[in-house]
Amino acid sequence: MCPTEIQNYGRKNIHNRDLRIVTIGGGTGNSVMLRGLKKYSTNITTIVTVADDGGGSGVLREDLGMLPPGDIRACLIALANTEPAMENLMQYRFKEGTYKGQNFGNLFLAAMNDIYGSFDVAIKETANVLAITGKVLPMTLENIVLYAKLEDGSVIEGESNITFLTRKSGGKIKEVFLEPESPQPLEEAIDEIMDADIVILGPGSLYTSIMPNLLVKRIAKAVINTQAPVYYNVNVMTQAGETDGYSATDHIKAITKHAGEKIIDRVLVNNEEIPKEQALKYYFMEGAEPVYLKEHEKEDLEDQGIKVIEGPFVDVKLNYIRTDSEMAMKAIINDFYKYFVD
């Protein structure tokens, strides 16, 4: 949707209500963004991948036949308005015994799933317990498997294997796909995208957190057809095994390819220099490098109808590098009111 079409759509009384904001992703990146988002709206919906098959989530998925709860749990906690003790409890990971390594929040969701016999109802009831701001919706209720096809033609099965095996082999991802090929999303997720004022993709693992959602064809179609502007937060660092050597443009090309057509209206790219000590540490430990906008990229993107928003979107704490969710949300909200509100 081009900016003029979005602006002409109009938003009556938008200054008299909270913005309807939808985020799409999974994992740490999405939950970090949600923490910043809570300060700007209470009308939040996050659509979360359920392709995870590793760690504690993978164990519960295999043992109980349920959808993986890990990314869902992280987003519920990010939106929670509860006592610190409850958040600590939901984040607690057992250190000994049969449940060593398992997360209490995952077990809580597993119990709720068993009680209500429905994963989406279990999420809603857990959301009530945690008094969350907004909604957390799984991208589908079907048992899906994520695959990656590499440039050499080989195929990797399973979300938890993709980054590990590509990093180990040095292979590069050509595309990812789901089985079954066309899982059905929740109708509520489609409605939320179509009714949104703003849709936000990322930050997060490009191929294993963001892309699975867009492989649900009706979700991708809804993002294409929504009247809301679509903002994409480019990761501040590349990810070894997924986006080695990727520029900002490479991230966007991959999303466009998997969605089937252009879906991004705005892209946020960090322009604050990451301290060399931290950047080098990440490179040697994780194989990750900072993602900055190259000279020709801004013009290339704007030729495609994608406006570039640059800013200090990096947060470095305790030598950990991540997106500064508050700065990113401030930039998105300011841009939205400047260009898309009548």
C-alpha cells in the first residue's frame, strides 16, 4: 500500500483512542519490541511463530503433542502487568531433576492447554492471569515444521536445526518453507491485521522468527492488503547461520521474496556506531556484524517506495547488543502521525 493510499484511507478520531498496533515475529526480538510498545498503546496484538522445535518448547511439543509455548510465553511476559515475583516465576528455569532446563512458564502454558483443550484458549486464559496489555496470537494452530533450502540444494528440517547446521557447514539459506504448505491462521489474527493502524515486523531472526509467519499465506496476504503502513525493524546485527554478510537491503529482499510481493512501507535502520569492543566480541563469539545502511541503499530502497528511517536504535547493556525498543517505537509513532494521520 503506497503512502498516498494509506493517507487517503483516513483515521477518524485517531487522536482520541489508542493506536491499533500489530507486531509479527517471535523469539527475543519481538518480546523486546513489545516492552517498548506498551508505553504507547494498550491496543496491541502480536502474532507469533509456532515453528520452534528446540529446547524446552521442543520437549513439550514432542512429549505432549502441543504447539511450542516458548515464543508465546516470552511475548506474554513482555506484555504482562503483574508483580515482579510472578514474572520471575514465569521465567524460572529448573536447575535440577527431571525438569532440569525446563521453563516454568512453558509448563504453565502446557497445563492450561490440557485444562482447556485448546492452545489459543490456553493463551487467552494465561493472558488474563498475567493481566497483559493487548493480545498474543499464535500464527496458526496447526502442527507445522519449518524447512530451509540452502544454495547448494540441500534441505534442513526443523527450526532448531537451521541456524546450527548452516553455521556449522557454512551454507547459505536460499529460502525457507513450511509443511504443511498452507496452514490456516486464526481468523482473529487476520482481522487484527486488517483493522490495524500500524503493522510492525521484527526485529528478530529473519528466517526462523519473522519468515514463518509470512509463510502462512493468508497472513502475508493480509499484510499486503491492510490499509496500515508496514514498518520493518532491521536487526542491528547480522545472525550467523541465517544472515551472514546481509545488508539492510538483503533483509528486505528476502522478506519480499517470501511474502510474494512488496509489503514494507518503512524500514528502520540503526545509524549509531556500536562500540568496537562489543562489535568485535560479537563477531568472534557469534560471527555477527553490525548492519548499517550503505551509501547506495537508501536511494535504492526509496526508488522501491520504501522510506528509510535512520536513528540510534541500538541498546548496549552488559556487553549485550539489541534493538532499543523505546527509540524504535518513538521513531515509528512520530513517523506515523507525521505522514499517515489526516
